Amino acid sequence: MSDAKPQGTLFGHPKGLFLLFTTELWERFSYYAMRAILVLYLVDKVQNNEAGGGLGWSQADALSLYGTFTGLVYLTPLIGGWLADNVLGQRKSIYIGGFLMAAGEFTLAAPHSWMPGLETTMFYIGLGTLILGNGLFKPNISTMVGDLYPAGDHRRDGAFTIFYMGINLGAALSGFIVAWAYTSFGHEVVIGGEEVFINNWQAGFFCAGVGMILSLIIQFFFAQKLLGDIGTEPAAKVEQRNNAAKGKTRSEPLTKVERDRIKVIMVMGLFTIIFWAGFEQAGGLMNLFTNNFTDRMIGSWEVPTTYFQSLNAIFIVVFAPVIASIWIRLGKNEPNSPVKFALGLFLLAIGFLFMMGAVFEMGGDASVKSSMWWLVGAYFFHTMGELCLSPIGLSMVTKLAPLRIASLMMGAWFLFIAAANKIGGLVGSLIGHGGEVEEQLANAMAIFAGIGITAVISGIILYLMSDKLVTWMHGAEGKHDTEEQILEEEIAVTAEHEAIKR
């Protein structure tokens, strides 16, 4: 983070936004490619010299591990944020983190025949490297988006929505490309003059590693030109220099306004746990439900399971600019952040009504599979809920967090999501270790209903608290003053989607 800001705009936003957009696109491609196949790889039976050999875990164990992994993915940013704020700066943290993430993906992609008897050990090493790298990468690129805009710039919410489109464009690509990889490359290949068997899941992990390498290359070649000095210096040093110029010391305690604003982040974080614990069933329980209990046939073609993992991302790419435009068109009637969060929880509950419908359709009969349209409906409403909550949450943290602990507070925000992912994994694992299909379906119904009810109750509570939370923000959520401002910012947010150039 630095005082020096790069010049030049594109579609009404700093050009650096679109560099960060592209960098994050390929990083998220990498993450979601491996996320789409992680549980499927774990539960797949080991088959020697046949495409598809996985680790042969039970469903419950796989979902529990999935929750632990995704939880740690969001826990380590707390450490990475501190290192960036005090030691490395955001730019170096992104480079180091990206390298570690690429190394982790390629470790997962290593053929089993290279390490007979050590497949599980290497699997854990790969996941661990991914987790460490993600901790350095994730909080810092989000913070740099906020650094592109001066305090009080209303374009910031729109910028995070555009940035979120980059995240989800990468995620959308991942489901299709990883499906192509694991259906096309499960066979013997020649590596270094030796025939080596690459199973289909390892081909998918390899694609994820390539995506991470692309992210690093883009950042390396264009960062200085488009971002200037943003992210090159630790935030703590910048804050110390600014305070020295004002005659202040770094040791000064937080003000009452800063403490109140941090309270808002903490309270909103508790509710975001509820949302993400339900939402993250997508990569775990809902992924297995798609694979085992959904009729995926279109004529004679069976839709690959991972395609459904791209639905959320596709919906976001399509509807993110629409939602951003709605918020801006509402002007003075735009809901505040807590109300948007509550709406997100209600929409999450509606999505799980569709999953309950899928279970009802089966009627406990293993020979009957549910329509894939139940899943499409569930992912649609979950996506609408996400658009009301996630980009607004990222923007809220950058607006409310004190400068000297900006990356640390972004890491703290991801800590709430870490808890949600672990809880989500534990909840999903309640489907059981296997056994009778009827029992699994009954457990799935209980899980879907329980999450939906919890989301509704939480949304009501948050809605009732919204006015108090806005008071604690101390004006951080300012309203637009004129219709001209509303129109200008609407164009800035939606210009890329509508191909309007200013």
C-alpha cells in the first residue's frame, strides 16, 4: 500500500482494477478447478491402471476433509494479511503465495506410480502447500482493489462487484475445463522416456496448476505499469510515515469510531458464517448429491458432475452487473449493508427449498433420480444471495477497517468464512458413511431443511439489528447526493458488461 496512485481509467475505473480482475480470474480458476474434483477424487475407488483411480475414502470422511481444507484456506489469510501489513507488502505476498499455490497443484497432479504407497502423504503435502500459498494471496489482492480508490469514493462497491465477476469468470471456466481434462486424459503417457499412468483426477489438478502460473505471469509483467506503487510497501510503514507527518505516534490506540466500525465487521462476520456454511455445501454435499442422485442425462449425453459447479459462477457473471445497477438505481432507497446481508440469507433458504424438492421427487427410492432442474434452481437462488452478501462484505471491510490494520481485518473477515467452511463440512458429513440409500436421503433432507430454517431465523435477527449497525458505521455508508452521481456510477459499474465507453 502506498500513497502513490497510478493514473488512467478504463470504463470509469482505474486500469489497475482490470489487472487485478485478470490476476484473480486465473487464481480462482485454479482454486475452483481443484475444488470441483476434490471430493470426487477422495471417494473414487482405487483402480490400478484404469482412469478414475482415487483414494477410496467414505463420503463422510471426504466431506469432513473438504470442510477442514476449505476452512484452512480461509484461516491462513489472517496470517498472510499480518505479514503483508508488517513485513512483505501486498505485492510480494501475492508473488510468493501464487508460487506456493502452483507448487501445491502440481504436487496433487503427480502420478501415483511415482510414489507407490505415499499417495496419501503427497496428497496432504499438496493441500498444505496450497493452504499456505492461499493465505498470502487471498487477503492482499482484495485489499489492493480497495487501495485503488480514495476514501469516500462511491465507485468502490461497483469495483468489488466487477472484481467479483473476474473471480467467477475463472470459476465458470474451471468446471468445464477440468471436466474436459478428467474425461480426456486418464491414460498412459510417456514422461522422460517412461510410460506413466495419469489418472483423470490428476489431469484436472494439472490444469489447475497451469491456471495459477498464468495468474503469476500476468501480475509480474503488468503490475508496476498499472498499479504504480500500490502494494509495494507494507501498510504499517505507510501508516507510520503518515502519522509522523501529522505528529502522531504509531502506538496511539484505536478511536471510538474505529472501535465501533470494527464491531460492525465482527457482528456481520457472525452472520456470514451462517450463509457460507450453507453455501459451501455446493462443493461437498451438493456435489455428491449431483453425482449420485441426479438424472444428468440429456438425450444420450450425460452432463459431467463438475459442470454444475460452474452454474454459480455463470449466474454471477450474468447477474452481477444487473444487481450492481439495481443498487445504484435505487439511489437514496438503496438498502444498507446489513439489510443486503439479511436478504442474502433469505435467498439461501429458498435455494435449499429446491434441494428439498429434489429429495422429495426421489421418494426414498434408489432407482429414481431427481431432475437436474432442482439443482439449477438451488444454485440460482444461492447465487442471488451471494451477490447480496459477498462483494458487499469485501467492500464493507475496506471501508470500515483502520488503514494500519486493513489487510489484517480482511484476514479476519476470511477467518469467519474459515469457520463457516469447517462447520459446513461437518454438517455435510452428517449424510453418513454410506449404507442404505434411504438413510442417506433422509439425512440429506434433514440437512437441507436445517440449513434453510437457520438462514431464515438469522436473516430476521440481522434485519432487526440493521439500524444499530449502521449507527456504528459512523457515516461510512454515505448516500449519493444527485441523480447525476447515480448515473455516473451506474455507468462506471456496468460499462464493461454493456460495452459503453465513457
